[in-house]
Amino acid sequence: MSCQITALCMACYNCQAVCPRGAIVEQDGRFAIRVRRCNECRENVQGPRCRLVCPVEGAICRNVS
């Protein structure tokens, strides 16, 4: 599984700075998560670091597909 960044993202760069796998990329002012790199921070008991630092509820969610 991986997370995904929704249209609610306000491009604050917080998530990109904390991703230990370098899965978050910025293209033309929009952020995306590379599915093959993201493992939802399985090693972190608190959950995905990107979701923990995101100031906008719902901007980063689990990819259900």
C-alpha cells in the first residue's frame, strides 16, 4: 500500500521533508507520491510521517486502489 496526495494539498513542502524513502516528488507546484517507494512508514508506529506533519486534514490519504 501507499499514500496519495489529494487536491486539498496546499504545497507546504512539510511532507516532502519528512519522507524517509524519498517517495514524495513535486512537479509544477503539485505533489505526488511514488507508489513503488511509499510503504506508509511501516516502521513508524504512529503511521505515515507525511500524514503526521500535514496541516490539512484529508490532503494525504491511503491509496485504496
